[in-house]
Amino acid sequence: MKNLKGRPFVLLGVHVGGTSVQKLKEIVTKEGLTWRSFSDNGTAGAGRIARAWNHSMTPTFFLIDREGIIRNKWAGPPGAEIVDAAVTKLVAAAEAASRPAK
């Protein structure tokens, strides 16, 4: 994700399945995660975030555009090439939309 630094892109993590805030902090430190992560209390799929987003398995990936619309949802790892292509497309669209009109 370093290649997206300074570009219109944000990565968020939501950990389901009862990961406590303290345990999540340990994971973030141990794994060197550089993105904001949230802990969704409750068993997998039963926490507040999981219920609101229909998030029933881990990992689940959501790709959300600049207007807050879910453009992709993958239950299970879709593979780096698929995610990279989808993210590249949305970032390019966001950059194009933010350029001043000529």
C-alpha cells in the first residue's frame, strides 16, 4: 500500500470474532500494521459492525468509492492482482474527479 501514499485511498481493518481492543493493539504492533483498525466485539458475524455490513466471515474485503458506495465485496481473499486492479481503477477515478475543470 506504500505506492498509494498521498493518493485518495484509505485502508481500514475490522477484526471480528471477539478480538479485544487490547489484543488488536498487540496484533497491530506485532504485524506492523500501518492502517486504522477496529475491533468488532462479539462472536464472528454477531458484532455491531458485522451486522450492519452483513459481514459474516473473515476475511471479507469491501472496496468503497469516494462517495461511500461499496463497489466490490469479496468474501475470502480475492488475490492481490484482483484487489490491485480494482483499487487502481477507483483511485484513478477519484483523482480524475478531483482535478480542476479545464
